[in-house]
Amino acid sequence: MEYGKRLKQLREAKEFSIYRLSKDSDISQGHISDLENGKNQPTIETLKKLLTPMGITLSEFFNEDGEVTVLNDREKEIVTSFRTMNDENASLYLLLGKALSKS
């Protein structure tokens, strides 16, 4: 995996400028640019600092299927709600979602 390209791909998908990511992560713009251009390799700690403001987990970052999955605010709310449900309610939630998507 080319970590710099992946970071840039996710940053752009989230519509973050390097400046904004730098301010939100407390990592210099130059270092972010060097990472994205493959001049440096990020540590896990650096990746966490860069990904957290964008709402991306390390597991999403390392997902190598090539698809960028970036949730919008509504999708994040749905996922957060689903994760807090007991199994019975989660099953009902899925059934409702499937039924509504067919209409």
C-alpha cells in the first residue's frame, strides 16, 4: 500500500485542504505534503492524528479493496445509532432499512 497516496485520496474525498488538516491535526503542512508525496512514511501515531479530524479509522485507512468509503454526517449518525442498539433492535433496524430501500 502506498500510504501517502491513500492519505491524499481520503483527504480529498473528505474535502480537507492540507492547511485545514494541518490545523486540525497539529501536524505541519510540509510534513503532510511529504507524506502524501511518499518522501516520508507515517507512524501509526501520526496516522491517528491525521485521520481522526477527518472521521476516518485506522481500519478504514488500511482497507485495501481500493474503494474509498467516506461517510457523510447522516450516515455517521446511522452507524453510531446502530452500534448502540441491542441485537434485536439492530435486526429490526436492518429489516426496516431494507424495506425502505425497496420502495
